[in-house]
Amino acid sequence: KFSVCVQPLLPTERSCVGQAMAQHLGSAECSRSVNASRAKADDVMEVCVVGAGFSGLLCAVALRDQGVPLESICILEAGPGCGGVWREGGVGDYPGAACDVEAYEYLPLLQRVGFVPSRKYVMQAEIGGYAALLADRLGIMPSIRFNTRVVDARYREADHGPALWEVKAEDGTSIYTQHLVMACGPLSTPKFPTISGMGSFPGPTFHTAKWD
């Protein structure tokens, strides 16, 4: 009975996360059978990951590598693609956007995916494209539900059967899961400055995260 908040991990740390969760999941087979009155037509999962940026994708890869069935893992992504802030239309999608960390350090699992970055400091489009390539080549894509924005998550105790997280999406559907991983990232929601007189400024204004 726990929830995990995932942040980007070093390569040596990623396998540890998967091993720890997989060991716990191995002793939690009872989660596969859930009170039918609660589940109804909704989904029951062992692990639900919120966010299809690199943190969410790597969490799913690590869990799958440690033996957690891929069909027991779902990734809920508010946008239409992988990559988090780097995806097309994400908050990092503006002219000239690039990563200031060297590509061979920033992009994970390059050798396993079989990808060679085009330059030392890659641009936004290449980073977002690589996230989608990683999910596809490592078999994670079928577990991702795009355009699914999470609006609520509550831990539900039960008189009979296991206690579960109920994760509600904006479209009204619910997913029940034993483990909830919040990998939505702190950069996905832009913060607008509060500047005196900003509301009466007559000229155009925009935020780089909402490029017009």
C-alpha cells in the first residue's frame, strides 16, 4: 500500500526502482481480483502511471523488465503524445527550444533503443520524437492512454478485497490500481508572473509555454 512520486533518475537508480516495486507487486497477487461492485466496467490495474514523459516511460520499462506484466501497467497522458514538456504542443514547444544538457547524458536508454542524437545539444522536436521512439521500440506504447487528463485520485479502503487507488479522468472514467505513480512533472503547468498593470497593458502578451 504505497504511492510513488517519480522524478528523473540516474541510470543506476532506474533498475532499483523497478526491482523494489516488482518485489512488492510479486507479493500482491490478491490485487488482481477486485470487488466487482467497485470495478464495474472500469479498469483494474496493478500500476497506474500519470504522465508519459521520460519519468513515466522509464518507470514502465523498469517494471516490465522486472517481470510486472505490461497489461497490468497503464500510463495516463493528458496530451496527444509522449515526451512531457518536450512533446509537440507541450510547454517546451517554442521556436529555438533545446536542452542545455548533453544529449548522451539527457536522453535515456540510447543504446538499447538504437538511437544516435543528431547533435550535442538536441532540439525540442528531436527530444519529443525520441520519447515516442523509446515507447514504441521498447513495447510501452500499447499501455499509454493519450488525451486522458487525470482530475482526481483517492485511496479507497474496502470492507472486502484489497484497498485501491481510484484514479478519475476528465472524461468521467475511473481506473482502479494498487499502485499510483505520479510522473506528471513540475514543469507541465506554466506559472504566469504577477506584474502590476499587466491586465491593462494594451499590447499582445504570451507565455513561451503557450506560444501563439
